[in-house]
Amino acid sequence: MRLDLNLPLFAAAYAGTRSMNLLLWQEAPGWPQVSLGLDLPIWAALFWLLLGVAVLGCAVFAGFDWLPASLRGFRLHAVVLAGYVAVVLLFITPFNIATAGDAWAAGIDVSLSATVWAARVVACGLPLVAFGYIAWLVNAPVALRDAAAPRYVTFVAVAALGLAVAGIGVIFFVEDVAHRNQVAANHRQLAEPGAEVRQALARQSYQQRRQAYPAFTSTAQLAQ
């Protein structure tokens, strides 16, 4: 494999390191969106773009010769590109959950949420798996490049991460719906005039109300 492909790999490694560092070690709620602006998604997009250049280079320079012989030329490039795009699309869901943009914007601290942290781990795992396999294709000896073990490990890892993405997505959706319902209920309660006062009075017994308002419950004072 041509060593020139290590150039986009080195650049992708730098961009991926920056994006994962920002993703995992957020200093405070809202840090990626407020303090860093678009730095996090830009570094992530740059990583996948540079890695995509290396992937296409591998397709051009016989890095995917283990695919069926009928897939050669444009067909091979199309299949490799489609598989790569599928991995990138799989990455988007945990990335969005990991950044929790809606929660940060609403001022909700979800930094301790197990779902968000699981999404962060998956959002870092997918790039690492993809980068590791492409780095193997570029730098492995010719005799070992087409070995079945590395690609089987890669396929199993991507499949496991895909299942994790599905589970995290469902859990996050349920949590998000429950949170939005709670926020809507709180807003309705606050919008209703005197709701809190009436609820507090309803919880008090008759004797408590009589003690709290003696001027209005004393028959002697009413007679005056």
C-alpha cells in the first residue's frame, strides 16, 4: 500500500484526538456549544473527511481486494464508499446524544447521565475501530493485508457498537420524552395563577388554617 496514504491518516488522527478530547472531557454543561462554539463538530467532521480520503485511497490501491472479483473499478469504489457512509451515519446518533445539545441549551446538567456517557464511549469507539482498520490496510505487509482476522474483528466491533447505538437511542428517547413531559407539566403549573398557593392550602388541615388566620376564624373578632 502506498505510504502517501499515511498523510491523511496522520491528519485524521490529530483531528480525531481533538474531537474525542473535547467530547470526553467537557469541563462544564454547555462547554462544547457555549465556550467552544463549533469546534467539536468541526473536528469530528474533519476526522471523517480525512479518513474518507484514506479509505478511497485504499480502494484505489487494492486495499479491498478481498471483496468479490465482480466488484472492481467503479463498483468497488461505490461499495466501499457506501459502507463508509453507513459507519459515519451510525456515528451521528451517539455523537448527538453525547453532546446533548438540547439539554445544554436548556440549562439542564446531564453530565452525570449514564446514557450520555455511554453515547460518548460509543462515539469514540466507532472512529477508533474505523481508523484502526484503515491504518492496518495502509501499513500492513502485503502478505498480511488481506488476512481475514482483522476485518472480522472490525465487523464484529462495528456490529456491537451498532447494537449499542440502537439501545442508547431508545433509552435516550424515552428519557427525553419523560423530561419534556415533566417540563411541560411544570410550565402549566406555573402558568396557572395562584396554583402553588392553592395547593399549599389544600394540603393544610382545617385546624392549621384556623391557626394561621385567627382574625378570620375568631367569632369574637367577627362580632366586633
